[in-house]
Amino acid sequence: MVPAAHTEPHLVAPFGSVDVLERQPATPTAVVTFVEANDLDSLADRVGEATDRITDEEGNEPPAVIVITFSTDVCDRLRREIGYVSLEEGTDRSIICENVHRVPGLSFDHVVIAATGNTMPDITFQRAPLTLTVVGPRGLAAHLERGVFTIV
């Protein structure tokens, strides 16, 4: 599990006025960041900003990044508006966006989870990502405390 429960949260704001809750794990597994987005429009904006930060500002290659959704509507909208692609369409220049059920046993360096509700299912990773960004309503931040992410 990502050991988010053993950390002290602090609010930072790298995305302008958006509240971002970042947790530095006690062990060097992954940096888990929560970005608040309370509607579908702000979700699309914040997910786009997160992937831009990961690729443009931090210099990571697009194939190392995946956006995971829990809804086909959200996945389709992010693909249409931001230009993400499906697993089958992925190239060395694209960021993949898929529903969680399509990517069991994840193995990506940078994972962005896009959620519209305050709950989400447990997610299993093949190996710990370097960064995990969760974008969604404020109530979803509680999942970071519960450790819903499992590394197998």
C-alpha cells in the first residue's frame, strides 16, 4: 500500500487557486497528490494541468503517464478535449486514458486518477508509481487516508 497514512498533509497550490493536498510518504514509494475538482469541467482542466506538469514541467515522457477514470463518459470527454488515447492507440508521443477495469495490474511511472464522485474502488498496481495524482471532489481525499491503493 502507498503509506499515505504515515504522513502529515499540507496544502500547496501549484495550480493557482486550486487546493492541492500533497502527501510525502514515509518510505520512497510514491508521491501522492490530491487536486480538488468539484465538477466535470474543473476535472478536465485539473487533469490536463496535472499531465502538463508531469510531462512539460517535470520532463517525463508521455508513455510513462496514464490517466485512469471510473466512467466511460469521463474517459471519452478527456480523450476528446485533451487528446488522450486508448491503450490500443497509444504511441511514444501520447498519454493513455482508460477506465480502471481496462488496466488491471498497472505499471506506469506516473498515474493520474480522474474521479467525479467521493468514492472509488480499490486500485492495484504491479509496482508503485513514482507519482500518483488523484483529481476529484474534496470528499475523495479521505481515500488517501484509508490507503485504497495496493501494490502487488
